[in-house]
Amino acid sequence: MPKLYDGWDLRKVDLPPATKLYRLEPVGVGTPLVESLSGHFKRLSSIHCLTPTHLFRETVGPLLAKRYLHTESPGAAIDCASLSRSFSVRSAAINSTGLMAAEWIRTLEQLIVVPNLRHLTLRPWSHVISQRHLIRSHLAWCPCCYHERRLKQEIVYEPLLWFIQSVTICPIHKCRLRTKCSKCKRALHALSRCSEPGYCSECGAWLGENTHLQQPAVGQTADELAWQSFTIETIGKLLAAGDDQSTLPSSTNSLGEALSSLMKSTGKGLGHLAKLIGKPKTTVWGWRNNTSRILLADLLRLCFCLRISPIDFFQMEGNSNRQHRQFLKTQPSAIQRHGRSQRKPIEKAKLQRQLRAIVERKKPPRSLAATAERLGVDKRVLYRHFPELSRLIASRGAAVRGISKQ
Ligand SMILES: [Zn+2]
Ligand SMILES: [Zn+2]
């Protein structure tokens, strides 16, 4: 009796589109510890046995709108051949809400055909949250997380949560996040020529350590831990929501609409809200009229007072809630001690010396904003206290940018 075999199925197989790079799935999607886009790019380099520099040169660099790859030198060529130092300094911005994040998302989605890389950045919140004081300029990490992940043979990666300035403590181990390599004492950029998650990009040292068992929550007061636990939980919910359109503010008017609803339901005015979270009334007016975006730290303070998450805050349209009225009467004590931003006193004489030195340099800075960032102050502070020097730096920066674009 001859054995009969099944016939061949000659229908066309529905093959997924070919991709230039391996399709590397991000870690932790839909959880508070979702991976960051810069960390994902490093892992992507690593699985291709390339450094971030090589992967960038071969794939991402040529596809990007390259405006921000200009070096600061007047008339300098675009540094597409490598991750230049001037780019590395700003590379954490690819995890933020701005244009740079949008360009990297578009390019990487195109290269590895993984949809919705937006949720590896804060881009989903770009309609309402300001870029200012949002993302750290350098890496922060929990040495215990690295240690445990390697011990358990899990993927070593860089969560987006570690990049957020308001987060200073690891949500798992409650230890303070590190910002400098314990071996070479250097701060590390989000992306640099040879970087890999878990290793120092300057000296190559392993950044993991089993320290939390000996020193739990060292140097942290109960208040700081309480504020951090609220901050981490709230931001965690925001990151876990990812790109879920039903929970995201849908337009640049969402902030104003949410505030209007809040004022209507509580019967409180702008002045009350401003006083509650320690901001000038004009700032809250800007949010209400959608002329400015809110700092993440201010949104946290507001949500702390209302005992709700940012997601619920932006969905409270027309919701008359007595609880909110009750909560808005008093400011919680923890916010008074830790939630409020600690304004540093301005050292005017020192700043003036630094600005004069910058003006006298042969190589002018790229912009006043870049100068302000380097000096650790707001651009508006420079304009307020040193209007002439600020205008001079701004106009020279504009001239330099004009030259380099030509
Ligand atoms: Zn940890
Ligand atoms: Zn190092």
C-alpha cells in the first residue's frame, strides 16, 4: 500500500517586509520600566556586533534630518560619520518630547519595522509637557538593577524612567540612582561612540553593583522617599500607558481644557491654583490659555494636590468632583518640603564673569539657550539680569547658525 503524503501548499506565503536591521523588540513595553529609545539603539548596535557609531553611520545618520548634527564650529561640515561629541552631549533628547525624538522614532521604525517606538520616549506627551527640566542630560542608573539582571541572565537595558529628572530613586531597590561611574568618576552621555547598556562608555567598567543590601536608601529622609514614591508611581503610570490614544492628551488645547474643567468643578480661580503649587499666576494663565506647556514637576505637584494621576487629570473634562474641591483646600505637607522646586539663588557676579568670558571668546556659542544650559540657568534669567550680554550672545549665535547652514 503506497503511503500518501499531503500535497504541497502552493499558496503564496505572506512574508513580513524585509528589514535592513534585526527586528529587536523593546523591553518592558506597557510597564513603568519600559526601555528608552537611546538604550534600545545601543542594544540594537550590540546585536549587530557594531558600536553605536558604526550603526549610526551606516543607517540612522543618512536618513535623519541632519540639522542638529552640525558641530558648533562656524561653517563646519555635518558630522554624519560618527556620533560627534556635540551630538553626544544632546543625545538624551532622543528620549524626550521634541523634534529630535520624532526624527529618531521615524527613522528607527523605518529601519527595524517595529511599530510605535514613540512609547520608548516621552513624545506621546508632547502636546502638554514642556521639554524644560524633563530629561537628564546624562545617564542615571541603578547599580543593583544591573547587577540583578545580569545575575538572572535577563536583558540588561536602560529604562526610560531613569532619564526623567524628577526620578532620583530606583523604584525597585529604593537606592539613589548613580550619575557617575564609580571607577573613572565621569558622567556618561546617553549615546556616545562606544556605549553599551550596563557599561561605562568612558572606561568600559561594569556599572552593576550589589549595594542595596548593605545601604538601603542611604541619605534619604522619609519625606524624600514619600515624595519619590508618589513621583515614581505617577510617572510609572504615564510610561505604562505608552501610546494608548484613549489615555493621552489629544491636542495642545488639552492642558487648558483640563484646567478649565478643574476650576469649574472646584469653583477655584487661577490665583488659588498658582498659590497651591507655588507658581506665578501668569504661568498658570499660560497653561490655561494653551500658550505654554507645563513642566512635568508642576504637573506632578498639581496631581499630588488632587490625588489623581496625570492620565485622570486630562480626562476630567466636565467632571464635577467633590473630592477635588476638598483636596484643593490645603496643600499637602510633603509637597511643601520636597515637591516644590528648590530655586537656587543666582550668583550674579559669577554669572556676569562667565558671560563676559563667553563673549570674549573667539568661537561664539551656538545660541543663548545653549549658553544658559551650560551655565545651569534659565535663558529668561539671563535676559532679565544681563540683557545686553544676552542679546549679544544670541545675535552672534544666530550669525553662526546662519553661516553653518549655508
Ligand atoms: Zn534598582
Ligand atoms: Zn568609567
